[in-house]
Amino acid sequence: MNPLTGYLLLAALLFSIGLAGALTRRNAILVLIGIELMLNAANLNFIAFWRYGPNPEALTGVMFVLFAIAIAAAEAAVGLALIISIYRHYKTTNVNDVNELKG
Amino acid sequence: MSAEAIDQIFITLKHAILGWLAPYLPDWLMPIVSAVLSITPILMVFPLVFALTTVVERKVLGRIQNRPGPNRVGIPLTNIRLAGFGQFIADGIKALIKEDVVPRNADKVVHFLAPIALVIPVLLAYSVLPIGKNMTALDLDSGVLFFFAVGSATELSVFMAGWSSRNKYALLGAMRAIAQMVSYELPLVLSTVGVIMMTGTLSTAKIVDAQAGGFWHWHAATPWGFAAFFLFLIAATAEANRTPFDLPEAESEIIAGYFTEYSGFKFALFFLGEYLGLFAMSGLGITLFLGGWHAPLPALEVVPSWIWFFLKLGVFILFFIWLRGTFPRLRMDQLMNLAWKFMVPLTLITIVAAGVWRFMDPGATRCLTVTAMIVVPYLLLSNALYTARGVGKRTYRYAE
Amino acid sequence: MTLAFAILAALIVVSAVAAMTLRNLVHCALCLAVAFIGLAGTYLQLGAQFVGLSQVLVYVGAVAILIVFAILLTRSGEPGPGRQFSATALMGVAIALAVFAVLGKVITSSAVAKRGVLPAPQTSVAQLGQKLMTDYILPLEVLALLLTAAMIGAVIIALKEKESAK
């Protein structure tokens, strides 16, 4: 097995763990944590492909990950602000209980 | 022995030990041994500086308050008192043999891990500090970023300590500490951007090299650098939770903040971590703004470079003790206002000023322009903030 | 497959699983931080120093802190005796396993698995900065705008309800 395959498999496993968590947990914050794990798995793929790809001087993978990290930070801030706002309104962070369109 | 040889004595020593060990050890072990040889002195010297600082701090604070401070403990079983400088040994023994109390409701695992999670990143931060010529344990291409990355990891350990104690004062202290550290991290990082723009590198060793040749080459000697250094100093004081920014452990309000429920050796670890963080921050300030290990005058280069680093560190430590002895504590809203309304805008202005400095021809015009670029916004901003606060003559109301 | 990779991979997988299965939300967030540190270590091992350190600075220093703050503000730190997993939990795990099976099959059977290993690329932060300021200047500006918008948006979302409640 070459190193690239190892990193790709690790990223796939991480993505699946994040997906399983996001699909099964009831707390909105944990769903967000699952999404963060999936994003990180994608980042790991970019870095692995940059390192073992044919043209690392172009730095495309590194650039993509830098931008992804910045966007993930923005996503986390907005997502958590939404969760806090939902909690103020419904007094719960359970995604199953937040099912009314009319507040 | 020439001055150069004395300067490099530790490097020579390290290579001698490596050369002596080389025949006995396998090749793959050599990089690890080399790393251990670089790290061990750091792990020994800085805790020793911490131990001495605890005594010096108590003595200087004592003098500020017109009392002698600790002056009894010297060498045990003799009459030699060393002006009280044996105090840290007594304190250390006390911390080690004290009972370690853990609250019954505490989250045991997190409670145990928090002090370790504080000390490890703080010690890691030292690996990128150039403490002498060729004496950077880990000369990374992005050393400054490394410093800030490990520094930001300590915030989580503060939260762990405050949350796992199941104590409202500990939690309040942790919340205060995190809010403060997150807010002041912004001006702290932004104030270093000017230096990075000017030297074009994130490597701490190269930043020091760029300031060679006397104190007028130091970044703090330029108008933008002086302003950035001043802002860095304020942010560093806040980041290290020192007076006047010691709200997270304000003893008159919330007992001891996030380490209220810590005792014995774990408390000593928090104490150690806090001081080591302060020294690391001072070391970064020296590296970025005060020429690192360079002597202030070229003629003084005969004195070894590491002595200059530790002299500057000593000045920083005394400065922080002086601050602690003379300043009152800020209020929470004042703290936040200072960070977001005053420090962040001014650090952004120093970055622009550094850019102007870079692209103007050297001379009096450049100096005046850049100074005006910083002083005018500073006056306008401080004036506007002062008026907005609506402060006037203090009035007293009495119960009727 | 080196020893360093094996240790980091084990650390990442164990802490990620813990972050998704533990009952106490604060423990989940702390495990998530460990997973982020493990990923940063992997990036450093792959030679992407700047990205690895940014990962620690942004994820451990900011995102993890944001998450624990949100946990405390929504009082969901220690959940009650109720169920932690949704009714269709088994379905979710099955979907995730299926995704992993498909991805694993694709990765192991793809051509990249047989590609030879190139020597480590020599990249410096200076090159990265050069690229950001030339080829990627437009994305950088757009990103700055996005971050500003996100910051203002987050503040407004979190503030809104409080003011109407007054």
C-alpha cells in the first residue's frame, strides 16, 4: 500500500465517522461537530493529494485548504450563532424537537 | 578563549557530546538525541528563572509596599540566608508534599489533564525562541505562527480547568479568561504583522538577523515599531493574565478564578505555566522588537549573545512586576472596550504605517509622516472614546 | 506506512469516534480538539507546515472554543437521562458504513494507489504568500468580504432575540 492510499483511507474513515455522527446525534451542536469532521476529512484529502500529486509546486492543494479553513471558521461562527438563537427561541438544541415552521 | 568561542560554548558542547555518543548509538536515534540535548537546557533554565522570579517578585512588591519581603530562608541547616533567595526551594517542597484535593463532583479526568494541557503548549512555545546566536531549538520556516498556534491551545486548558472543577467561581474565572484571551489575541497577532511585513519572513531566527548592528536597527526604534511594540506589550500582559488584566483570577471577586479548586502540585503547575507563558511572551517581544540576542551597541558584541537575551528578559520581568505593584485592576467592560475599540484599530493603523515606512525614502519626512500617521489617530481615538464614556467629575450619593 | 502515521491515524480515529459517541457534550468538544491536533500533526508530517499551524490556530484556538461556549450557553453540557441518538440511528450508521465501503473500494482500486512516491516538495511560506498576493488575490479579497459578512451575521443572529425580549 502506498502512503497516499493510507491518507485517503484515513480521510474516508474520518468522513464516515463525521457523517454517522451528524446523521445519528440529536443535539444540534454535535451535528455541527460531525460536519466539522467531514470538512477536515476533505482538507486531509487535499493535503495528501498535494504532497503525493504530480505537481506540488503549484501549491493548489495547500491554497484550497487555507481557504477552506477560513470558510470553516466562518461557518462555525454562523452555525453556532444560529444554534444559540434557536435555543433562545425553543429552549432546546435537540434537532428533532425543532420542527415548527411557526414560532 | 575568544568571545566568539564563549558565545558558542553551548553549541560546541552539544556537538562534542553528539560526536562522543555517535559511535555507541544507532543512526536513527541521533536526531532524537540531538533534539533532547537542545530541549533539556530549555526545560532546566526557564523553570529556574521562574523559581528566581517568584522570590524577586515578592521582594520587589515588598519594596514597592515599603516592607522587606521574604528574607529568611537561605541554605537549610546553616546560618547563611542569601537575602531570602532560598525561599523558592521551601515553596517548591511545600507544593510537592501538600495534599492534592480534588472536589467530589469534579470531572476527574479533565480536572487531572487541565494543568498538563497548560504546561505542554507553553513549553513548546520556547522551542522557536532564539535565545542566542545559533541557539534556536527549532528553527521553523513559520516560527511566529507556531508560537501563536501553541499559545492559542492554552485557552482550551483554561476552560478544562474551570469547567471540570464544578465550582461557579472556577467557571466564571475560566469564562473571563477565555473572553480576555480571545479578545487580546487579535491585537497581539496584528501588532506583529508589521515586523513580519518588514522582514518578509515568519522565521524567528531570520527576524533577529534583520535587526543586527545596534539598537537603532531594532524594530522598536522606528515610529511604527515603537507603537506596535507598545500595543504588543499591553496585549501580552493581558494574554498572560497579569495585573492590570488579572480579572480571571481576581482574588477579591472570584477567589482564584479557574484554578480555585486546584491544590498542591497541580496548583504549582498552573503557577508555573502562567509564569512560563509570561516569559515566552516576553521572549517573543524581545525577538520581534528588541533585537533578540543582539547587543544594543556593536562594541558590546563581546558579551555572549545569550547573556543579552536573558538581560532583556530580566528587564521585562522587572517591568511586569512594577506594573503589578502599581496598577489597579480593570473592570470587565473596560477590558473589552480597550481591546476592541482601542487596541484593534490602532494595531491596524500600525500595519498601514509599517507599509508606508517600507515604501518611502529614508529621511526626516518619512519619520514625520509615519509618526503623524500613528499619533493623530491615537489622539482622535482616545479623545472620542473618552468623550463617549461621558466621564466627568465624580459625584457621591449618600443615603438619606 | 510509517510508525508516525499509524500513531496519528489511531489518535485521529479514536478521538473522532469519541467526539461522536460520548454522552457529555463538553467531552465531545475536547475530543474534537484532540482530533484537530492529530490532523495538524498529519499536515506537518506531510510537509504542509503553514497549513498545520493554521489548523491549530483556527480550529483548536477558535472553533473548539466557540463550540464549548455554545455548549455552555445552551446548557446542554450534561444531558438528562433521555436518548442521545435519534430514532433512525441505525439507518444513519448503515449509511455511513456504506459510504465508507464505497469510498474505500474506490480508493484501493484507483490508479493513484499504484503511483510512485515523489520526493517531498520544498515549499516555503514566502512562496505561499507570493501565490496569495498574485494568483489568488481575488479569492483572498472575496474571502475577506465573506469573513466580514459572517462576523456581522453571527453577531446579528445571536443578538436579535435578546433585544425583542426586552
